[in-house]
Amino acid sequence: MAQDYPVDEARPRRRGRKLLIGLFVLLLLLAGLLVVADRVAVGVAERMIGDRVQQEVTKQGAQSTRPDVEVAGVPFLTQVLDGRYQRISIKLRDVQAPVQGDTVRLSVLNVDARNVRASLDTLRSGQGDVVADTVDGTGTISYESLAALLKRPGLALGEQNGKLAITGPIDIFGQKVTISGTADVTVADNGAVALRFNDLDAAGLPNLPIARTALSNFAKSISIDVPLPDLPFQLAVREVRPLPEGLAVTADAKNVPINSAS
């Protein structure tokens, strides 16, 4: 009578386990390749947008260092296929723009573009428009460049308790005095920065009506609307606020082409 031997079931199990491990490793490799491809595509898009933004800044007669561009949202490739991007952040450093023969300097201009539309063909060829539904910008104007626009040598601007402060020597009736005081800062209807010096004092100035009138007239003479340079991306100034490092500017725009067709 033939003897029955037990069937070896361990070998098929081992083969099945090896197959699963192999598939798992393959999936990990594919996922890694997709992540690498996604990051490479982001880098290409960021360089392309940076080039086009630099062209826009130059076209407006301004200067800056090369823009730093960051495309947000993961994965990037699904945004490419959809032709719509959640957010693109652009940072411009050392922005210099001419205004009335002088130069207004912004140490940093941060631009945040949301719901950006750009076709796959635009990214591939570099031709066409990249349009954002909304663009918000924040920057800081140096007090030195702002003071230069007052055309009064020796005057210095700064921040004091959240207000724009002014100090410097002036000549009243042939007498050198040092003024100090603050100004109200608002955005004028034409987009300029409105400076209104209404609280000035002068050390050593005689407390006489005629002297006080002369000081008041000087305050009026420097209470002007300072035009700002054209900001990139059609940004319109909405708010200005004195900070220790400079005059903070907040601006925004809608339906903005953040590049131009070549």
C-alpha cells in the first residue's frame, strides 16, 4: 500500500510573500520617481515664472534682484493638468524704481498670487499668459528714499509710537532750529502716499505768533502727496503704515497677468 506524504504548502506561501514584497518595493520606487518628477516640474515652472516676472519688472523701469518663486500645492503635476494653481509666491528684493527724478527703494516686495491659471502649453513653450484671480503685495519703503522726495535736505523720517516722525534742521527768519513732530499717513485717491504734518515743534523757536505761523507754514509745505512708482502686477496701494524698518505698504489687484506674452 502506497504511503501518503504531506504536501509542502510552505513553498507556495514563500513565493507569494516574495511576490508581494516585490510589488511593494516596485510601488515604492514608482512613487519615488513620481515625487522626483513632480519636484523637477515645479523647479522648471518656478524658473520660467521667475524669468517672466523679471521681464515685467524691467519693462516698468524698475530694478530688483532675481525673483524668488515658490509654487504651492502638492502634487504639482495634477495642477499642471488642470491648468490652475493654488498659490504662487514671489519675493523681490532690493526693488528700486524711479519717481520724479529720485529713487524709491523697497527692501523686499512680497507678492502672493492665488488661483493662478496657466495652460500646459504655456509652461511647456514659455509662450502665453499666466493669470491670477487675486494678487496681494506687501513691501517696505525705506525712510531715506521717502525723505528724499520731500526735497528738504537734512530732514529725516522714522517711526515713533506707530506714527511717521520727522526731525531735522530748518531755517526760520535766519535762525537755525531743529524741528520734530509726527504726521498722519494715508493713501490718497490717486494712489499716492499722503503726508500731513500737523504736530511740529522747534527747539529754540521764540514763542511768538509770527514764529508759530512760520512753523505752521513749513509744516504745510512738506505736507504733500508722494507719488509711488508703478508696482509690478498692477498692484494698487490700499494701506500704508509706519514701522521701525520703513513705511509698510499693502497693495492688491484682481485678474492680473503676472507675465506678458512674448
